[in-house]
Amino acid sequence: MKQIGNVAKGVGLGIAAGAAVAAVSSKMMESKKSAKTRAKEMRKSTAKAVHTVGQLIDGVESMLK
């Protein structure tokens, strides 16, 4: 059962990380703002994505317990 939990965590992490990268990159491509503003927004978006991935993993862990 523990192996299933590890696999679920890995799959969830991969999906969440891929979605976060896709969301950030698509937002950056359509933006017409200055490079400094885009970099600041990207840092904020990345921080939010990392936080969301952490919550997702916590949720998966709690479901498997």
C-alpha cells in the first residue's frame, strides 16, 4: 500500500508541476509588459504554483492514510 502512495505522490507532483509550468509560460508569452514587470509577476506566479503543489501533495497524502 505504501508503494501505491508513493506512486500517487509522484504522479500528482508531475501533473501539478507540468500544469504550473504551462500556466506560467503561457501567461508570459501573451504579456506585453516590460521584462522587469514580467519577471516580478513570474516570481509571484511561481511561488503560488509551488504553494499549490504542496497543498496538493498534502491532500493526496491525507487521502491515502
